[in-house]
Amino acid sequence: MIQGLLTDRVHLKVHTPTKELSLYVLTRAASGPKLTEAYR
């Protein structure tokens, strides 16, 4: 809402960059917790 108002009034342009991040899954195993990379 505020971003739209600023765009209309002062011609402000906002750029949001996209970033590729790794995703991990925490699972419980018999030997203890395991952190593995998630598949996309």
C-alpha cells in the first residue's frame, strides 16, 4: 500500500533482487539429527 503511494506520488521505483538459496531438511535418524539438502 505504501509502496504504491510512493510510486504514484514521487515516482519511486523499488527493485527486489531474486537470490538462489540452498534449502536443507532437518530429519531425525537413529544416530541423531541429520541435515540434508532438499531436492527441488
